[in-house]
Amino acid sequence: MATLTDLEAAIDSLINHAAGPTTYHLVQRVEEKAYEAYVFGLCLRAVSKLGVTPVLRTIVDNSPFVFRGAPGKIHSTYQNYGYASFTLNGEEFEIHAGVEFCGTSGMTHEVDVCVMRAADAETCRQRPNDPPAASLTGAWECKFYDGPLQKHLARAFVGLVDDLGTNIRLTGLCSNQTHDQMRLYFQPQRRPYPHLRLSPLHPESENRFVEVLAAELKKMTAMR
């Protein structure tokens, strides 16, 4: 199983800061939060695969790049929270970790890692509010466990995805562990993609995540 050290080394490589790991900061230096930052980094890799360089940004100034330790508001300036922006085929997006969104029911949900429309993110920073679920392009639940996955996690995430509405193009449950029945549960159309056994120890799973996201971004931005 991947360790905290493995995850931090992967984050540093994926974020690719010349100054090294001191350039970013995990509010909670634990596997669960490092895993979210790792999946955030895989999103950066997927964007780069399309020939686009994502730009790392922060709320207040340039350093350090802070990953949240708990669900937070996109407009919070409590710490120098980081995100990434990129433009693909003329469309602007942002990548975030640990941000809260307002579901179609009006309930607030944390999305562990997401890709969203940049214009909606900027609006919510300027006029503090939770972004609407309709602003989401992609959303991933991240579960780092030292034991087997539980089936209730899949059911709960499907319920969350349902409340995010039909605008969202891509969803997935990411975990360092696996569960055979969970793979079957996710097979029907419009259910989340099972990114299981996803960790720095399994390059094939990393590549699959990157390929799925890159293909969807390319397809979506070409449909204009």
C-alpha cells in the first residue's frame, strides 16, 4: 500500500514545482488529504497531455500553495488555498480540491477534487457564495483506506452525483483499494467511473485516470 511519503513524492512530481515539496502545504499531513492532492495532480497531468499548461494559482499570493484540510468555501481567504486554471479550445476551467458546491436540492456538498467553469469560480470569489452544481464539469470522490472498500461508499457517492445534476460530464470514485461488486455497481450508464487501485504504486491505474479525463475534456471542448 502507498505510504504518506509515496503520496507526497507523487504530489511533488505532478505539481512539478522547481523549488520542491516546500512549495505546497497540506493543512493536514495525513494520507487521506495527501490522496486528494495526489488526484488533483493527476488532473494536472491530464490537462498537460492535451498540450495545455495548467497554471497554479492561490487565493492571496503566490506561495505557499495550500491544500485544504477540511471542506471549504471557494472564496475563503483563511489560508492561501491553491487551485489551477487552464484554457482549452477557448474555454476556461479551474481545478480545485475540497471545495463545497450547492446541489440541485439546495444541500451543500463537498467535492474532493473537481474541474469547473472558471467564470463561475471567479463570480463566487468576487461575490462570496457556494458555486452551483451546474458549474461542475468533473467531480471525484477520493477514499484512501488501509482496508477493503465498503459498498455503502458507492451508494452514497451515486446519491451525491444525482444531486449534482445532469450538467456534469464526468464523475469517478478514486481509491487505493478495490471492490469487485463496486465495479459492477458502477457499470450502468451515467454512474461514476471506478478508479480503483489508483495510487503511485500502480502506474497503469494512473494512466487510465489521465486518459479518461483527457478524452472527456477534448470531446467536450470540441463540441461547440
